[in-house]
Amino acid sequence: MTPVIALVGRPNVGKSTLFNQMTRSRDALVADFPGLTRDRKYGDGNYEGRRFIVIDTGGLTGDEAGLDAEMARQSMQAVEEADIVLFLVDGRSGLTAGDEMIADHLRRSGKPAHLVVNKTDGQDPDVAAADFYSLGFESVYQIAAAHNRGIRSMLEHLLGELPEEEEDRADKYPGIRIGVVGRPNVGKSTLVNRLLGEERVVVYDMPGTTRDSVYIPYERQGQEYTLIDTAGVRRRKNVREVVEKFSIIKTLKAIEDAHVVILVIDAREGLVDQDLHLIGFVLDAGRSLVIAVNKWDGMDPEEKDRVKEQVRRRLDFLDYADKHYISALHGSGVGLLYDSIGDCYESAMAKWSTNRLTAILQDAVAQHQPPMVRGRRIKLRYAHQGGSNPPVVVVHGNQTDALPGAYKRYLENTFRKVLKVNGSPIRFEFRSGE
Ligand code: GDP
Ligand code: GDP
């Protein structure tokens, strides 16, 4: 499972600074969904190849009333869903009443949290931290987020304590793992029911907890699948839970855990910014993607043309992903999704020989030479596969650091075309050895 790290603490203790350091240059996904506060940020980080999700929960002062209380409640919901909670305090200002109240919140939630004393630059870190020992946290980290100090060793400890990633998930959840994601009310639950309601689907027992998405293993036409249901359709008891059920953390985890992500878009609303943020996250995570534009029933022809044009225009960078116009309610177009899912899975898990990749590379280079740098031509010699889901192509040569972005895109397009990679991103790594 991809670990989720939640940052909590009073305003100005350095949460956003730490968030930015942990997620580096990646785009943050800002929670701007109906029913959720706006100031929570979600990003993904990578420490020595280990991926994790970070949430900057924002908005806890320890002394909430009214609207703040609602924000605090939602921050605590994020805390509930996190694997690791980092409670940040300001080593310059010393312990405050707000810190004590937040510590109390955390204690009552029963969630183990680590104390992180920030802004230890320019002072003795032990002295800065001493003030906070009275809060009674077992593990205390001393960092200076603004100077990127102490963060790596903190991550090493935190991630080292978690069980090793993934390996057994594949055994536990068989076949092609499909994540159905999208904004609230786009029709995810309806689609999940449709996908399972297809003829000859055999749903197995489903384990799972309310904290996580529901993982539903089943079989269809001899192929095993596991559907990752972020909407929790099989769990919903009443209408009041409709907004509650939406959770960005579940969505991000489902994306990480999937082979193929179906992003559901509401045709009545068209493509909105949050859809694009979600697409960005799917591609960052290296997952393959199928777009399902839902609620296609009862749309008038002009409206349909307008939506199609919008999808074509705004998703032109995604020309390798299939787009389906469906009605989850009536079932039209839903069966076709399975064809795209199959293609995507094959692309994501494909295995290519070094000979084949090297031949493609050499052809590409012969067609179109890389440029000269510092009086020498960049050389690309051979390629091998470095991984699957997403497929990774490792290219060896020299001066590869200087390879222009446009040339990398040319290589990606060429490999994509020759290898017929559909729906999945391809990741390239370049290595130089003289
Ligand atoms: P947030 O409100 O908790 O998200 O806090 P910010 O990340 O916005 O930081 C608040 C202020 O503290 C900013 O002016 C930061 O530059 C500053 N700050 C953050 N980390 C450090 C640090 O390690 N050392 C010092 N001296 N200042 C820091
Ligand atoms: P979720 O929040 O993404 O899980 O969305 P739901 O599946 O709960 O659907 C939200 C609303 O949209 C419900 O009222 C559904 O009946 C409706 N809905 C879902 N799919 C369709 C569709 O294909 N066509 C139409 N007209 N309505 C739909």
C-alpha cells in the first residue's frame, strides 16, 4: 500500500514548506471538491524509489469554533486516513496552548503521531526541541524545512518502519486491478454496479475496511479482475453518506494501487479543472488511463458535439488514452470499457527484449540524430526495460543529460507507436557512461 503522511500543526509552523520539500516540484492536488475545505493540499513524493502521498491538512489551530470546527473535523478525517501523522511545531516560538490542544486532539483520535520540531536552524536543535518533550511524544524529529535539513533522515526512519511495499497485494487481489475514480456525483457508484452487473460476472468474497476503498475481486469471461471502489457503493447505507464517502486519499490510493484507472467525467458538466488535476495525478503515478464521459444519455446533439470538442481540445496531450462516451445508468458503452481495460493492462505490463528496444532506439536515431552538445554529438547506444506498470525504458548513451525535451518526446512517440502502447504512460530513464 502506498503510505499516506498527514501534516498537522498550527498555521505558520512550516507545513507548506515541508510539503513542498517532500513533494518536490510535483504539482499539488488542491482539494476543491464540493463538501470539502479548499485549503488542503495533496501531493506525491518519492524517497529512494518508495512512493508516498503527503497531505497538508491546513486549518488546525487547536481552538476551533464554527467554520473552523468544520475544517478541524475534516483535518482529523485526513488524520484518520493517514498511515503516518506528523505533528509540526515551531522550534522558534516554543510550545503554545494551540500545540497542546492539537496534541490532545491527536491523543484522543488514538492515532500514533510523530512530533516534528521545525525551524531548528540557527539554534541548538536539542534546545529547540526540549520545550516540546512535555507533550509526551515518543518519537521526535528535529528539522529545518526551509533548509531541507533533517527531512531525508526523517523519511528514512518513517518509511523504514512500515511494512515493505506491494509485493503481496498482487497475490491478495487477483488479475487486473481497475480503479474507478472521479469527482463526487459523476456516476462512479453507478458505473461500479454496472461493471459488476455485466453478464457472467462472478463476485468473490470481499474483504476490506471502511478506511480504505473496497477491493472487489471478480471474474468475467475467464479473466480475473479486482475493482477498486473508491465510492464504497457496497457500503453506503443512506443518502447522508453521499458527500462523506468521497475522499481524496482513497482516490489517490486507488490510483496508486491500480493497473488501469477509469476516470469518470460528467458530460453534463464537461471537463473541469479537477478532472485535469486527477488526470495529472494518474500520469504522475504512471498508471494507464481510460476516460469515461458519463451521463451521455439524454444529451442533445449540439451539447454532445460541444463536449466532444472540449475533450478533444483539452485532452490533446492524452491522445494515447481511449475515451468512451457512456451511460452508466442505462449501460450503453460500458461493455466497451473492458476492451480498453484489456489493452491498457497489456501495455502497462508488456515485456520487451533488450534487442527489440535497442533496434527501435537505433532506428529512431538513424531517422533523426540527437543534436551536438559542446562540439560532440549526443550518443544513444542501447536500451533495456527497467520495469512495468508503468513500463520503463532505460536508454544508455553519453551526454544524455543534455538531451533536449523535444528529442525525448520524439523518442517516446516513436517507442509508443512501434510497441503499440495504448493508454499507459511510458517512463524513460537516461544513463550516461563514457
Ligand atoms: P504553514 O502555515 O504551517 O504552512 O507554514 P509555512 O510553510 O507557510 O511557513 C511559515 C513561515 O515559516 C514562512 O515564512 C517560512 O519561510 C518559515 N519557515 C518554514 N520552515 C522554516 C525553517 O525551517 N526555518 C525557518 N527559519 N523558517 C521557516
Ligand atoms: P458518484 O458520487 O460518482 O458515485 O455518483 P453516483 O453513481 O452516486 O451518481 C450520482 C447521480 O448521477 C445519481 O443520481 C445517478 O443516478 C446519476 N447518474 C449516474 N450515472 C448516470 C448516467 O449515466 N446518466 C444519468 N442521466 N444519470 C446518471
